[in-house]
Amino acid sequence: MELIISEKNSISRIIKKVDEYFSKIEKQQLRDQIVEDIYGCAERIASKNVRIEGGRQTDWGEKVDDILTSKWLGFPIMLLLLGGVFWLTIIGANYPSAMLGEALFWVEDRLTEFFTWTQAPEWLYGILVMGVYRTMAWVVSVMLPPMAIFFPLFTLMEDLGYLPRVAFNLDNFFKRAGTHGKQSLTMSMGFGCNAAGVIAARIIDSPREKLIAILTNNFVPCNGRFPTLIILATIFMGNMVNSAYSSFVAAAVVVGIVLVGIIITLLVSWGLSKTFLKGVPSSFTLELPPYRKPQIGKILVRSFLDRTLFVLERAVMVAAPAGVFVWIFANTGIGGVSLINYVANILDPFAVLIGLDGIVLLAFILGFPANEIVIPIIVMSYLSAGAMLEPDSAEALREILVTNGWTWVTALSTMLFSLLHFPCGTTLLTIRKETESLKWPVFSFLLTTTIAIVVNFLVVQLIYLF
Amino acid sequence: MYLTNLPLGSKGRVVKLTAKGKKRRRLLDLGLIPGTVVEAIRRSPSGDPTAYIIRGTVLALRSEETNFIEVEELTQRRDILWA
Amino acid sequence: MGLTARSSGLNLLRENFNIDYSKKNPIIALAGNPNTGKSTVFNGLTGLRQHTGNWPGKTVTQAQGNFRYQGQEFTLIDLPGTYSLLANSTEERIARDFICFARPDATIVVADATNLERNLNLVLQVTELTDNVILCLNLMDEAERKNIKIDVAGLKNDLQIPVVPTVARDGKGLKELKNTVYDIVNKNIVVHPYRVKYSPEIENAVEELVQELRTMLTGIEKYINLHWLSLRLLEGDKTIMRSIKDLFLKDDSFETKTEGVVQTDGVNYI
């Protein structure tokens, strides 16, 4: 016990003594000298034992970087790569999505037969098949194919080492927004999952900049929202042109939405740097590592196991109870009006102002646990109101939506709202964990929702004006 | 001249650091000690940062850092061995 | 009870780093610069037997895993990738504190063979802290492609530590690495690394300070290399004293009683 105290006192005495011996400048010089001596030693040992034979090889990676980060081509290539990934996802996902849908709805028919045969009560059939099964089938058929294509492509870019180049290209914008250069790396993680993006903000040392990265990560659409964006872009924007170009147009629209997300991220970061989280960007070093040959096998395994299955599992877990909930809501009512329509009617006047309708807004609210189920909820709610279509294809989905009054403006508004609205439950929980406070998740919720409402309102009013 | 002004493609030798405190420590730890030769290789299309080869690693530094690193430009001379 | 009396101190200290020490596995630390393929080495050694958590009190991800060699099980701790251990960032402080205080039974430093000089800078800082260091010279295939020839024997001789060339992506050299870990842990080889020789003005100052420390801090010598501690004090690194305070002087049995001392000793541990 005494020993501890005397040790403590000794430590402080020693620190004082050192402070007396050496002035601040002397200490700085000593430190400089220490680092120099270590590097000098490393230099000596390295030069003694390393030989470069036959001259330095010209590095193809440097030539690639000359193009990827060039003044004129850097940004267009970034957009093209992003668009390319979306395009491959859109055209690649179309066919398997339809097949999966067909298969899953074939199973639904068999389930129906089974329930009819056992003469199960109507409500049980409704909850289990029309509620749970149908919602889950929807989530799987709509989400699995795009994710199974998008994630490996994205992991490939990551593995190649392209992400640091993106950070390099965009850094000046982030600097001007008063944030850390590594924020773009956390945003890249957000494309997979915003909760992962929030955790990724750990790489930022300064608490202020870390908070900004955490609070704005939601403006990057995660893969729970990508299917929504991709499907709506395909069936509304893609369909506006000749079918030969439709997938390109759809990809371009999704890129546009992502760009809006990035611009909003920068604006909000700038705003936060000037208000709640005042400060100047801290110093920043980014390594541009050499490109490495990607390990295709590992990419496929990792992107499928760690990302695709993980996200799908989460979606299905949320979809099942949500399916029960929505089915009950849709099938119980007050005076002939289902609860869903009842609530939707209340929300409708407000929803219309921001380009949605009551059902869509309600779907976003019900989709709080996981954004993946927003479209399935919309469809279920519409279907419960009458038309018993089996939404097993993009065309069928389009019909359902159009029948319920959707136009390209509704699609655009839904996409924007999906991009900007409140983070999902998991992300908010993660924000709470990472910031160790309740204040920031609440702030994040209010901030994003306010921005979503304002942006949607302005866009819709502008469109109607012209 | 400061590292910020070192033209792309040329090499410079670090003369001294004018940064203080934590920034100085960080720059030193990256190997930017007097006598170190660095080469400016590319600039971000957004204007900043700039990537340098520093002791075999390509590192991008913002002008907030390079403004505190004094260098002397080395006259361009082709190394005969590597020509 | 004081620092000197804490015979079980090491295990307690390891628990401070969220290390599960119930199995009494030897603890192996994995250090290295960023982008040296450190995580490939980690995955290559541990396979699927790994889990991630947090470093205590910090939102920095910690990965640990197990591997088996010659019937013995080892616990491998992946330290954050850093260029240096001079504690300029949370990551550097975590890596330094772990090597310094959790005292791993062996420390593997993964280095990029194509860029030895920068990587040796970290190696030399690690060997200042601990004797049992293994240099894992990774990305040997890249080095070969770039016509970089490394004299492994010469390097071994200069650094006085085992050097194992690897191509971790292809699993090459990992068995040799495990073997070296095994040998060090079981004292089949004893390592006395080469230490950086500092300029006379620094060595003189250090000399003086070591004397002071020796008389004033009788207990701490067992845990920390005084030469190294003097260097940190000389360069004005206050984080090391904060770490000492956090780790050594935080034991439930006397935490409350010593609190008053912390407040009155007038040192600002920032």
C-alpha cells in the first residue's frame, strides 16, 4: 500500500525533475533526435540487406493511379465504376429475381392448398401464409439477387485497393466541410450497412470528426435500401425510355441518388462543423497502398457469408414479425376500414406534401427495424385493399403501384425519402453504443428526418411548379 | 520552399519541420526527418491532398501538413542506372 | 502490497486487455504497419478460430484467435496497424501498452518485404520493449516481382531476432512462423535483440535518468524497461505515465484508498 503511494509520488517527482532538467524546446530536440536515430538505424540495416537487382520495375499500379486520380478522368471514372456496379446489379438481378419469385410463389400456392386441405381457420392462413410467408418471400426474391451481385463486386473494389483512391479524390471536399479525410472510407462501409459504417468511424481519432462521420453515415444508401432504389429506378425511370437503354437509365438514376446522398453528407457535415460540432479538420494521412491481386475465391466466400447472408438473415428475421403485424393491421378494421388504411388516411395529407401517400409513409415507419421491408409492406398494404395480384415480377409490381396512383414523381419522392430518412433501428442502436450516449441517436433521428422532409417537400413543390 | 510547392514529379529533401507539438510528432513518425528525400507524385483531382513517396510508401498529405515541411528541391538528374 | 509484491500481476494485467487467460495459453501479439498483409497472416494462422471484440474502454476493434502447433495452443492478439509506437494515436497507444504491459510471450511483427526500411522502424521500436520478437517478412512474392532481394540471414544477424519470410496469401512460411513462435515460447531459442544506439547526448541523458528511476521506482523495474521509460520521459510523452497509472495502480483492493493520492499529486496525466 505505501509502496503504491510512494511509487506514485516518485513518478510525479521524476516528471517534475525531467521538466526542470530540460526545457520544452530541448525536449522537442531530444524527441526529434530519438526518431531520427531510430530511422537512421532502420535505414542502415535496410540498405545493408536489401538489393534491387536489374533496376526498379516500372509499377503498373502507378500508371493505373495516374488515370484513376487524374484531374479530368478521376471523377468521371469514379461515377462510371459506381454506375457500372449498379448496372451489372440491375441486369444481373432481373432474371434470377423473377425465377426466385416464381419459385417462392409456387411454394405459396402449395401452402395454400395445404391450408385448404387441413381446413385451417382463415385467420391462421392469413397470418402465416399471407403475412409471414409472403413478406419473407418478397424480401428474399427482391433482395437476394441484387445483393449476391452487388456485394462481390463491391468487395472486389475494396480488395483491389480502389477505396483509398476514392478517399484521395474526394478529400478536399471533406476538408472544406471541416471533416476527416477518412470519412469517405466510413461512407464506403455504409454502402454495405450503415451500422457497419458507424462502427467504421472508429478509424477516425478526433471525437468531433468521428461524430460527424457517424451522424451523416445514413445518407449513404445501405443495401437494405438499394433494392428499393434499384427496383423503383428500373420500373419507373427505366421504363420511360426505349427498353434497350432502360437498364442504363436506371443505373444512372441510382448513381444520381447516391450523388445526392454524398452532396447532402458534405453539406450536413459542413453545417455541423460550423454549429454543434465546431472545429477544424485534424491532420490526415492516407496511404495509397499498391494494388494487390484480388483473391476471387475469398471475395466470393466473404461477400456471401459475411455480407449477403448476414443482411438477408436480418431482413428475414424482421420481415416475419412485420408480416404478422401488417396482415393483422390490414385485416382488422373500424367500420369497414382496415387499420392500415385508417392510419394511412390520417398520414395521407402530410405524406402527399412530400410526394408520398399515407401507405408509403406508414411503410417507412413500420420499416424502422429494417429498411428492407418497406417495399413489401407497401405492396401488402395495397394488395390487402383489393387486387389479389401475385407480385412475382417487376411488371406486376409496377402495375400494383400504378393502380394505386404512383407516378414517376411518387417513385422519385420515395427514393429520396428512402435515402434521407431516419436510420434503421440497428443503426441507431449502434450509434448509441459507439457514442455512449442517448443524445446522439436522438439527434441523428431528428436531423435526418427533418432533412428528408425538407428536401422532399422542396423537390415535390418544385416539380409541381413547373 | 515548402513541400506544398514542390512540383509534381520532382524530388525534394526535407530541410526542417516547422510544425509543433502533435503534428510535428506525427510527421516525424511518418519518416519526414531532415535529410529524407520525398517525391511528389500526384495531386487529387479536387486539388488537395498530394501524394508523396516517403520512404517507399505512397502517402497523401493535406496542405495543412505540407505547409509545415521545409524542403529543398533536388535538381532533376536522371539516375544512370535506372535510365 | 505494492508493485513488487504482485506476483500474479501479469495475469491481472492481461485481463485488463480483455484477454481470456483462463486457458493459460501463451499470448502472442501480432504487430505491423498498415497494408502489410497483417490480417492475412492473422487469418492464415488462426483460420476460423477467432473472434472480435473491443479494446477495453475504447471503441477500437480487437481481434483475437487461437492456433495449435505441436499439441500446444496459442492465443494470437491482432494489434492495430501502426507505423510507430510513439503513442500519437489511440491505435499506437493500444499497441504500445499491450506489448509493454500485457507482456506477450512472443510478438510477431509483420513487415512488407518490398519496403523494409519503413517497416524496420517499427521493428526497432518493438524490440526496445520486448525481447521475444519475430520478424515476419511478408509479401515476399511481391518483392521478388519487383526484383528486390533481401539477405534474410544478414537481416537476422543485424537485428538479432528470428526472421521468417512468408507469402501469407498462399500460406507460405506460416508453418515456419508457428514453429518459431513455439521455439520462443518454450525457450528453445532465446532472443536478445539488437537495440538502437542513440546519439551520445540522448544516451547520456538516459543514463542519468535511469539512475534516478532505479532509486525512486523500486518496483516498476520488473515490469518496464527503465531505459525505454527514460526515453519516453525525455521526449515528454505523458501518455506512458497515464498508462502506468491506469494499469498498475488500478486494482480494486486499493483503488478507493489511493484515489486521494491521484488527485493531490499534482501531475497532469495528459
